[in-house]
Amino acid sequence: MTYEAFAETAERLWDEIPAEYKRGLHGLHVLEHLKPDPDEPELLRLGEYYDPGYPSVLGGFEGIGRHIALFYGSFAALAAEDPSFDWEGEIWETLLHELRHHLESLAWRDDLVQEDMENLRRYREGR
């Protein structure tokens, strides 16, 4: 899948998500590069949720907003290793994963963060 087709697919799927679930989000970004995990470079991040946190008494973060990013290069690297890679399914799953981070952030929850950390812990134990 080309970057352009990837971006179109991501936008189409994004548009299928009801607006009330995207409340407080400032955008979806489809980036061309791949994104290695900073702590485990052999793992690739397909997406990320950017939450600047709540403003401090000094006014930090005001106007930055909350965003979701998808990394085309990471998807392409995985697809190159798997001829049956389901581009649309993986995009959808990644969008919903990052959207869940957003919704949990609004609810002052971190259940998915804890799940992600547990998955990383199991990965490290299994190497």
C-alpha cells in the first residue's frame, strides 16, 4: 500500500468514528516515517496518542491539544514481512487503540497504559 492510499484509508476509517468519541481531539496525523519504540528499538510503534497533560499553574500546554498519529513506515515494515498483512484491519485496530488512550485520559484512567506496560514486560521476559 502506498503512503497516499494509507492516508486515504486512515482518513476514511477516522471519519467512521462518531464525533462524540473524538471530543477533545485536535487531529489525526498520518506520518510517513517508521517509529521504533524508544526503549525497545526492535519494536515498531504503529501509532501514538499525544496528550500534553493538564495545564499547570504556569499555563503550560495551553493550546497544544491532543492528537493521534499513525506511522506509515511502521505498517509498511510489518507488511513487508507478512504477505497476508491486513492493512485496513491494522489501521482500524491502531486507531481504536489510540482512541481508547484518549478516552481513558479524559476519564482520568490509565487501564490501557497498564495493559501496554504489561505486554512490554511479557515481551521482555520472553526474549
